[in-house]
Amino acid sequence: MEGDCLSCMKYLMFIFNFFIFLGGSFLLGVGVWVLVDPMGFREIVAANPLLFTGVYVVLALGGLLFLLGFLGCCGAIRENKCLLLFFFMLILFIFLAELAVAILAFLFREHLTRQYFTKELKRHYQGHNNTEVFTSTWNAIMTTFDCCGVTSPEDFEESLFRLLNPSKLVPEACCQRNSYLGDVDYISVEQCMSMAFRHNKGCYSAMVDYFETYIYLAGALAIVVLTIELFAMVFAMCLFRGIQ
């Protein structure tokens, strides 16, 4: 009976990890295709820091899933204790890392206030076409969510941006874009100085409104992922102990 149970667990673990392996391969393929695509998609991604970072996140996630699936499949079907132990340790590391992120997010939740982000924006944001990480990230956020500043465009008053650009009230990332006939350039700076041609909603509210739609889905997905990881560790350890 015990042998039948271990055999069933072995093939279930193989099938489960085979799908993980396929998913990782797909994500790796998509990431590599975006980076080497000769049709110009790479330039579009490189122009948007948020998309550029996302490509490498997809590559890293794909590589991790590929490795996990490979270890799980080979360890289960070949009954290799070394691979199963490596599989268990890798999932345990991922589980503990996720737990650490959740704890840190809870401990530093007071830093996720409007006041904190506004203070950081005033101190560090430099303007459009800047390669500095903080500035380019904020440019990507304001462009993606059609917003300006943390609370409103007034956040740029008495800021580093105004010191570096005294003739501009807001950065170009706050300006509305022309969408006529596929043109995605910013409107003129003169028009952008008018409230009618710039985004006046703060990014804090824009992002909260956006992610509020997906918060329950994200929570449910997180619970499912943690449950799968726990079961994977239990299965791996049961197989490890059952192999003679």
C-alpha cells in the first residue's frame, strides 16, 4: 500500500512539475524573443523603463520556473534523492523570501503614505529624459497611469525639478500625448502649461484605483501559490524519505 502511494505521488509530482517546466520555457522564450526581436519591438520596450524592467522580471521568473520544473521532473521520475533535496531547498528558499517580503511590507507600511512619496519626489526627481533610476521610474509611472506628481501637479513646487528647470511648472511626463493617427509624442510645452492639456490627477490615487481592482485576485493568487509551494515541499520530502 505504501509503495502504491509513493508511486502515485511520484507521477503526480512529475506531471505537476512538467507543466511548471513548460510554463518556464514559455516565459523564457517570450523574454528572449522580446530582447532579440528584429522587428523593432526591442526599441519600444527599451524606451519605457517599466516595460524594460518587466522583460527581465519575465526572464528571471521563466528561468526559475524552468529550473524548478526540471529538478522536480527529473527528481521524481528518476527517484534521485539529490535532485529532490535540491528541489525542496529551492522551494523553501522561495517560500521564506516571500514570507520575508510580506513581513517587511507590514513593518514599513508607514513609508507607503502620500507624504513620504511626495517628500521623496521633491528631493530626488530631476525631469524628463534623465537616465537616473528614480527619475526614469517616475516618468514611466506618470506616463503609464496618465497622472502627475503624487497628489497633484503642485507637488513639483519647491522641488529639485523646479530648481533644475525653472521655466517649467511640470515635467513633460505630465503632459497629455497626441494620439492622432498613431502619434504618441508629447504635446508642446506651451500647451502643457495649461491645465487643460496636462494630467492633473495624482499618481497615488491613480495607482490605488488601478490596483484596487486586482487586490482580491492578487490575494487569492498569493494564497494559491503558497499552498502549492507547501504541498510541493511535502511531496518532495515524502518521496525523498520513501526512496530506498
